[in-house]
Amino acid sequence: MDTTKHKMTSQFAKDVHEGLSAPQKFLSSRYFYDATGDKIFQQIMAMPEYYLTKCEFEIFNQQKDQILSAINPGSKFNLVELGAGDGYKTKILLEHFLKQEANFEYFPVDISGDVLMTLKTDLNDRFPQLKVTNLNYEYFEALERLNELDDSPKVILFLGSNIGNFTPERAQSFFEKLNKVMRPGDKLLSGIDLKKDPHTILEAYNDPTGITRSFNLNLLKRMNRELGANFVIEDWDHFPTYDPFTGECRSYLMSCKKQDVTIEATGHTYSFRDSEPVHMEISRKYRLDEIEDLAGKTGFEVSQHFTDSRDYFVDSLWNK
Ligand code: AVI
């Protein structure tokens, strides 16, 4: 590795340097989501192999009544969604809650201000009676600010199996931190992908059309554009795996040959062996008993599991 001293100005550059300097190289999947990555992820959610979105959609459609009964405190509540995105599935709940005249306000949380503005405009058009307040902060800061604003009980949504992208240690510390900023009586509804036939899981991350492949490769293109890297995209291959013991789907980008890549923003050149993997993402699957264990360890009490008709996915409701 070239050791030329350069100032690594952005967190992105620092994280990339850390990952590509490690003995087992890695990049963080949080950087997948630039404008192109967001679009590719929309395509992933629409793929027939990517069952996760369809399952959560089915759960909300079929069980919206039961979900409302389970979360409704009977007084005004604040519905807070962590990582709201385009609110595609949440709209089913919002529409139903409004029809049932539930007394609530909606607080979407996202670090992208653009995403939040688009969502708010869309929701104002569709549901003019719904009060929407954007919280353009990191998750925990958003919850702390909301605590200062309003005493109403909170129902926090953390959907789409986003928790699966955390290592088990990070998932545990995430729920512990969440528990600390929640008040007694607050509830958490987490969408979590379940362990199942490993072929079904692997196919969701290895579609024949190559959409997931381009999702991973897009991070190399992003580094070329934003960090002045010189990755040759054709020299990289997408390689997903699934371990049925741990429930971890992992994706790697494999170097197709021995090669060097220089990144201006880090001031370093990185060497890759032929067939050397770079770990990109973990998408962990859980069993219901593992979810219950995680809830108990992090200070929650499981109230109810809402599963789809094939038991592929759960929206698990926890009480603080
Ligand atoms: C956002 N997250 C829950 C997705 C997942 O299933 O882990 C990201 C994804 N990666 C590849 N396909 C979808």
C-alpha cells in the first residue's frame, strides 16, 4: 500500500480506507444508498425473488386491524418511522388508521432531507387530514427531540428487515439504545426476515437479472465518482452466500484478477489478489425464538408477532 499522506476529509473516505486496509477487506453497505443506489433498491423490492417487501405488504394488508388494536393506546399517539424512505408499505397502515379515526400524528425519520420532503408532499396530497412532521436527524437524536416536543406515547416503526443489516452485536446495542430513549408505554414494531429454506433466501440476493449485482457494483461507481477512485467495474464480480446456521446472507465483491486501485480521497493505492473478496453486506435472518431472546436481552417484552401466510417474515411488536 502506498503511504502518501493525504487528508481524508469525508467520513466516506475514512470508512473506505479502514475497510480496504483490513486483512479481510470490507466496505459498509450504508454507502449503497446514493441516488442510483436508491433507484436500484426500488427495483430490488419489485423483483419476484425479493419476497421480503411482498411479505410485509401482505402482513399490513391482511392484519392492519389487528395491528391497530394492538398498538392503539386509546389516546393520542405519535407514530414514528425510522428510515421512512418512500413510505410504500406504511401508507397501508396510515390509510387504515385514518379510516378508523385513530388519534395520531406521523413523524417520519430519515437522514435524507430530500426523501422526507418527497414523502411529506405525497402524504399531504393523499391524506390531507394527517399531520406529518419530518424529523431530519439520526434515529436517536430524532427520538430525543420528539421526547422534548411531546409527551404522547410513541409507536416506533422499524420496518423492512433493516435490522438484518446489523451484526448481532450491533443489533443488540441498537435495541438497547432504542430502549433507553423510549418511555414506559411506548411500543416498537420491527419488520424482521425469518430463517427459511436457504434456496429461497439466497435467490432473493442472487437474482438472475443481475439487479442485486448492480446494486453492489454501484458502490464502486460511487467511489470512482465521489472519491476519485479508479475501479474498473468489469474486473469485479458479485458473490452472495447464505449460512443457515447463523442466518447470515453475506454479499461479497470478488476481484476477478490481481489488480491495484488508487483512491484520490484517501491518498492510497490498494492491492487486490486474484479472487480476493471484499465483504459488502450482511442480511441476517432470525427465528422467532431468537427474536424473543433479543427483545428480552434489550429490555423489551414481546407483545405480539404478525407473520405472513408463509411464515417468511414477521412484524414483531414489543413493549417497553
Ligand atoms: C435494506 N435491506 C433490508 C436490504 C436487505 O435485504 O438486506 C438490502 C438489500 N441488499 C440486497 N438486496 C437487498
